[in-house]
Amino acid sequence: MDFKELRRRCERRLGALDLPQPFTTDAFRSALEAKRHRPIFLRPVTSTVGPWGLWVALPGADMIFYEEATTPLHQEHIILHELCHLVCDHQAPIVAPAEVRQLLFPDLNLETVERILRRSGYLAQEEQEAEMLASLILEQVPLTDSTKETVVDQQNAGLLERLAFSLEAKREESG
């Protein structure tokens, strides 16, 4: 994938978004719920395989699972990444029931899950697009948490820049 074209496409998409002011991830989620006419539920989980996010499309709602055992800024980024799959209208692949059971919970009613999109790396075009759009949102708006304290301070802004640089370096190595 052409990284410059991806960025231009995501910048156009960002320009068309009506981001809530002040921006919070929860306000953004609520706006997407209203636009899509379906609820989006956020659920923290603790994973043994590392920080991750997971979007599960159910017949009447979307579920976003995010890593609980990471920093609040990283949680926000994971949630934004998954929400950006919805903004970009990505279509999650159909997943076999056995994989759903393995990925989620053994007692989950498998008939309720239509599809799942999970992040397994930054190689798939949809993953790159969601990651880029989430990063652009974080660059554009001062992210605040529910107590209205600024989450993206100078230290975290530097972390985001280093993360973006690292992701581009990895992309150049693989391309």
C-alpha cells in the first residue's frame, strides 16, 4: 500500500468527520452510534497475548473490546482504532464459530456473532487505514478523559510521534 496515498485518504476522511468539541472518545463513540443507528459497547479485557483491540459486529450492536492492562492513552488509541474501522465502513471477515470461542469467551452464544475484525498486525489495508485515521484524530484534537483532564500532554505527544515514526519505519522495512 502507498503510505502517502493512505495518509491523503485518511486526511480527507478526517476532514469530512464532524468531531465532537471538546473531543472525547466517548463523545465520538456516541456520535457514531447516532450516525449508524446502532449501539457501540466498550468492554475492557485483560489479554495474555498483549495489548489489543477487537471489534465484534452483532446483529443489533457493535462491541469493542480493548486492553485493560495498558495506559489510558493507549486504551484511547486502541478504542479509536476500532471505531475507525466503523468510520471507514470496513467489512469484517466471517469467522468460524471455533475461532470465535477461542478469541472471546467459552460461554459466548456463537449464533449472535456475525463477524469479527481483530488486529493482528499492520499489514492488512484495513488495519493500516484504521491505525492512520486514529493517529490523525489524536494529532488533530486535544484528547480529554471523562474528568476533562488533558490526556495528551507533552510527554504523551512525544510518545505518539515516536509510535508513528516506528510504524512508518516498520512499513518501509516490509515494503
